Amino acid sequence: MSKSLEFLTEALRRLPGVGPKSAQRMAFHLLQHDREGADMLSRALHQAVSAVHHCALCNTFTEEDVCDTCNDEQRDRRLLCVVETPADQLMIEQTLTYKGLYFVLMGRLSPLDGIGPKDIHLEKLVARAADGLVTEVVLATNFTNEGEATAHYISEMLKARGIAVSRLARGVPVGGELEYVDPGTLAQALQDRRDT
């Protein structure tokens, strides 16, 4: 294989879920069947890497100093939702139910992987949460071991500063049938039950 083709294949392998064979298949496809698409991909990646950076307030991706969400005067500045990634932020936005602001960690605590509090911008989060406007921080990290540990760490840190903290609820999915729900989710739903 030529060095350029090998370099392209290795670059494609950096994408999540793409192994050596898939990367090779993509590289061959782009060069053999879609050179225009390869050129478009190259330009789009170059433009995104050059133009996209972190919002000065919430840490999400933006092309401006402050993102559109943080600049939106209609947002409830008393609520601050903490998520792990911009993709998580997008999912919450798609519910059309949350009208507060965000802070994007760009990761989660994972001591085994060498990811500590500084790696997920916790100093910046604390400064944002303690700005005098925020009255509640909603923790919306994932329900993985790392996400739970991150939520617990942040919760303890913010509560020690007198900031109210809540956590996303867990339980049976909408439209779910109990016989198909895993025991862990069902147990959590029973623990987190509420009055009707």
C-alpha cells in the first residue's frame, strides 16, 4: 500500500468504532468511487478544525467566543445543566423541555485512564455555577460508572459551596414494557418512584 493510502487509513482509524478493515474499506471507497466526496471531507475537516473552538462560558463547540445558547436572552440563567459532551447537550435540546444554560465537561472522570478534575474543566464549572445567577445545577452525566462518579464528585463539590444540585431521573423508558426492562433499571425505577 502506498504511504499516502496508509496514512489515510490510519487517520480514518482514529474515528470511534472504525477498525483497520473498515478504515481500509473507507479509504479505498473514497479514492476509487468518490474523490469529490474525499475532497469535500478534507475541506470540511480543515475548516472545522480551524474555525471551531470552545465557548468561553459553557465550553461547548462554537465558532464565536460565546455560543448561541449562552447568548440567548430567553434562557433561564438560574439553571445550569452539566453534560459530558456536546452530543449530550444536543440530545437534551431536542427534548424541547429544558430552557436553562449548559456546561459541557468534554469528558468524565476516569482515574484508570488518567482523566482527573482538571481534564474536565471543573474549575471553570465551579466559577460558572457560583456566578451569583445560578440557583440550581442539573447533573446530566451518563449513567455509566464514570458518569456516576463524575456526578457524585461534582455534586459534593458544589454542595460544599452552598449550590443546589439535582440529578436526572432514571427508570423505565417511555413506551417500555416491564418484562423487557433489565433488572438494574427496574430496581432504580422502584427506588426513584414518585407520587402521582
